[in-house]
Amino acid sequence: LPPNVPDRSQRPDEPAFWSGWAIDRQSQGAWIEGQTLLCWIGTADDLRVSSLIPQTEIELVPDDAEATVRFLSRPEDAASCVLESVDETPAVAVDRELVINHFVAMSVTEPGRPAETLFQAKIRPVAADFQDLAPLYATGSASLRTRPRSLAERMWRIICHTFSFEL
């Protein structure tokens, strides 16, 4: 069952939303808000964390990159993770949680597709108690550590991404 939802004060003209547990007697006939998790079937081993990496930054990410993950629901806590793999093909669809929370810009011409080319990365949590950190389908951000770059490398990268050269 999802966590206990506290009672919210409501005006008489508003519809009643559930509070307490979803299956409590006082919650019968109440409205359930969108994105409300009623049931989850699975084990702790089913936990998956993924991140989307823009094509312009994919070259900077090493195969064994360490990551720090922060969730919107608990921004004060950070979780240590390790990059497992990065898909070789661009993501054609994006999880709706990322779209709803405006993490990913969507294409105007092709509905349901991201506006920029993104690659999905699978991230493995290091800590065993990771599932206690965030609820299911939680969104947040991941910071992947890359190797240090010299100023010349950074300038060359900016020039290559800004200008087109023909020889």
C-alpha cells in the first residue's frame, strides 16, 4: 500500500479527496488524484534507475562513471550510484513522469518524442537501502562525474560545437 496520506482541509464546494489509506472506509467514494500510486507488485531487486544524456555530452561520459542522484521528493538526500550502461540508440520515447515534471523538452513536430537527441543510461545504486530514499516513479537529477579536462580541450569542444569546418 502507498504511504499514509494526511488529511487536507477542504472547502465545501471542492470534491473530497482521499486521506489516510486508500482502502479506509472514510475514503470510499473520494476522488483519487492523478499520479497516485495505489499498488506496486514486485521486489526490491526490481528497482531501476535511468538517466537521459544529451548527444552533445555523451562523449564526456566514461563507461564506469560514478553518479550522484537526487530526487525532487527528498532533495536534501543524495545517493551514490555507478553507471552500468548507455544505450547505443537514441531514446524515441520518454517516461511520462519526466514530461509532466518538465525535465525533458518535447518535440513540437513529432508528438511523444524528445526535442533533442537523448541516450538512456542505466544507473546502479551502490547502497542497499536505496529504495527507502525515494518513492516509485520519483524524478530527480543525476550528476555523472567525468575526467578532468584541460582548458584547451574545453575550448576546442566549444569551437567544434559552435562552428562547422570544411576542408
